[in-house]
Amino acid sequence: MSESTKYIFVTGGVTSSLGKGIISASLASLLQSRGYSVTIQKLDPYINVDPGTLNPYEHGECFVTEDGAETDLDLGHYERFLNRPTSKANNVTTGRIYLNVIEKERRGEFLGKTVQVIPHITDEIKNHIKILGQSGEYEIVITEIGGTVGDIEALPYIEAVRQLKWELGESALVIHLTLIPYLSATGELKTKPTQHSVKMLQESGVQPDILVCRTEYPLGDDLRKKLALFCNVKKDAVIESINAETIYAVPILMRNEKLDEAVLKRLKLPSNQDPDLAQWKEFLYRLKFPKTEVQIGLIGKYVELKDSYKSIAESFIHAGAHTEVSVNIRWIHSETLQPDTLEESLGGLHGILVAPGFGERGFHGKLHAVQYARTRKIPFLGICLGMQIAVIEFARNVTGLENASSTEFHPDNPYPVIDLMEDQKKITDKGGTMRLGAWKCRLKPDSLAHTIYKRTEISERHRHRYELNNAYRKPLEDSGLILSGINPDKDLVEIIEIKDHPFFIGVQFHPEYKSTVYNPHPLFVHFVKAADQLARLNE
Ligand code: GLN
């Protein structure tokens, strides 16, 4: 480990879903804006080897890194707040830790020893925690421990934190994120759950250095003193985290509470340079005071759980702030879209996005939505499955290939315009076997894609098994489909467009994974601009 790397651990208490990811990302962005190089990693205590095989209803979106790791959605927040890519080293699960240890055991690397949770599993966790620090790239590594203190499955992680804190001394600190509930019957904020969760951490030998307290009302001086007294922390280490209007306001709230100063002081790092938050504040201002408004329909089959489309929703926030347009998303369940209810569901929209997904459920609804957008000239963006459905719709209704489809849902269809790639046909394992991560794509000069990206070669992240079938390129092109982005290594179609439409584009990749606060994605920016133009026309 690099001698000088500092480690910050973020644990959670009282309840889950307090926003450890946002607090970690906000702290990281404050430290980064003071000139420190910072990264964040997430340790997930579940037994899946990665979240790639999880249903979005279970765990929300699966975020894909440049190097092709399928990871927790919090990594998306880290990238959006830090404007820096993460990698497979930034996320690990219990399943991965055990798999590594068991594979070592099979190779005989433990030399006949009994393999146990302590020290073997905890050593593997510690090694993983230190990988990013050892790269020499970062002065500060923030490690978020998933789950809540007291969960049985989190115990080896807390033990690893205890050991590392002991080994690293002043180069490590623990931030405990907790909830201060408000009892409306008595009109009071209550500290007892926090006292109990800190006690639980202490029972595992970990004393938190800083408490970040989620609350609906300001904490007040007495309450801060009380928390400090009962939880063994200094009063300046009791940080209020009051509910914010947007997650992007949290870095500013944390700055006002001096979380960054509390951290730097304890890590014995200089804090003479104030954070430069001008650009961040400018973004917040544009987000808060848009000039116009658009309605965008997001068509998907997991819309009951909006976290399933986290990066798409955040990309609209970035693009909206950039263009000073308030983007209101209408969440539309693809299964509810029938020809006779289309007007009711899609009427008044200024843009239609057909979302990524897997399997046949909702297929017809998405097909109707694409046709509606194409024929009524409503700006359209199809992402991954959304692009594939746009190709199917075009093949059926323009090229005249009746019942054309994807072999994913109709294996025996007459015109498989979307089909498995050759090297996917032999694969039977589901985990980590899709076409994943960053791939190059060459753009056709003067296409819409070229106008949007303003260059001829781009790189975007993928997560899929199926592709536009090259055998159908000619009939599709002959009938007017523009194949405007091609993967140069594998000769695969990555982008499709149509003529005589204000904005109609489908992309096989996931642009949403690369949109950040400071670099809103050009596809979303131009899509929002096109939607805004339509909204102005309709006024
Ligand atoms: N199900 C499609 C495929 O595997 C699309 C995947 C996606 O939308 N991410 O190719």
C-alpha cells in the first residue's frame, strides 16, 4: 500500500437507504475540489458474485464500468459526482471474496491450513480494500460498506475495518451514517437509535470518528452535544445531513457542515486550500431555475422501481441543467401500451425514450411507442433494447419484413433482424458473459450522430448479447435506415437513424453510463434540445 494513502470507511446504522453512496460521493467531490485525488469503492455483503445476474426489481440498475464490470448503481453516483471513471476494482461482493478464497484453496495456496472467515476472508477483504490505494493514483480512498451495522452478512467487513483501522492508525477514519428520527407525537428528534447503532459498532471494536446524521429537521446545539457525549465523538464531528431538494445539493450541505474539514483534520491533511465549488454551484443554479419545460416519456418494463433506470434519469438532470430545460419524466409501463390507449399514454410528450431491457415482456408496447414516435415525428432515443426494437419496427413497417423480430424473444421468426452474436452462441453461463464495457464506434460523416458528437470516433459502454444482424443491413439500408455508427473491430452496427425526422436515433450502447455533472452526455443534451424545440412549436 502506498505509505501516504488515507482510507475513509463509511458505515450505515439504524436503517438502510440513508444514502451512504451520496454522502461518500459528496465528501469525495469536496476533497477533490480541494485538489486531492480521491476514489470511492463499494463493498456489497450479498453472495452474488456481481449484481449482473440480479433482477432490477431486486437491486435497481446494474452499472457498467469502462473495463466491463457489472457493478452496483452507487458507482454511477461516484462517477457522476467525481467526473472520473471507476473500474472493476471499485466494487466487490461477498460472493466474489469467497470465490477468490475458494479458488486459492483449490490451488493449494493455503498450504494445508484450515481456511476460516478470520483471517482468510477478512484478509481477502482487506487486500481488496487496499488495491486502489496501492495503484499510487489516489491520495484518499473512500470505502463504502453496504448494508447496515448489525446485519449478520456485514460482520466480516466490519471486522476487516477494525483490523485496518488498527494497522493504519491516523491514516484511517470511520464515518458512521445514521438516522435521527422525528417523533411527531412529541415533536422531538430522537438520538437513541443512533446511540444503539454506535454501541453495536463499538461491540465489534470500531469507534466511529465522525457521525453524519440524516434528519428532517435541524439538529440544534443540545442534540449535537448529546450525540457527541453518548457516542464518544467530538462535537465538530457531529454532522447534520438534512433532507435535500436534489442529491446534487448534498456536497454544498456537507461543505456548510464542514464535513471536509472534520475529515482532513483527523487525517492530518492540510486544509488550507478552500474547495472550488463555483462550477458545481453554477450547475445547481441552472438546475433550479430552468427557462423552459419538456415532458419525456420513458418506456420500460421496470418503471415501478425508478432505480432500475437511475443513470438515465440522472443523465436527463445533467442535460436539463446544461440546456436550462426542466425535464419531466413520464414513467410509462410498456405492458400498458395498447394501440387504442396510445394517445392517452403518449399524447403531449415532447420526446420518447425506449429503455434497455431483457426478454419479451412489454415488447409490443415498446414497438407501438417506437412507431408512434417515428410516424408523429416526436424526438426518439432508443437505448440498447430500445434500439433493437426500433430496428424491428422499421423492418416490419418500412422494409416490409413481416413479423421480423429478435431471436431473443421469437427464436423462430422469419426475419431475425436482431440476433445473437456468433461468439455468444456457445456461451451458457449467465454471469459476466455479455458484450460488456467500452467499445470503439466510428461515425458516418454528416449523420445526426456525427452532428451530436462532433467527431468521427467515439467510445461507449455496452451490456448486451444481441446485435443488429449483418445479413439484414442491405434491405434495411435500402429502405432508408441509416447505419450511422459501426464498431470497427467487429463490424457491428452500433447506431441507427432515419431520414426526414427531427430526431430519431437508436444506440446499441448505454450513453447514460457516461453522463456526469460536468460532462452531460451529448446524446441526452441534443435529445432534450429536440424535445424543447417541439415543445416551443406546440406552444
Ligand atoms: N436484451 C438485449 C440484449 O441482450 C438488450 C440488452 C439491454 O438493453 N441492455 O441484447
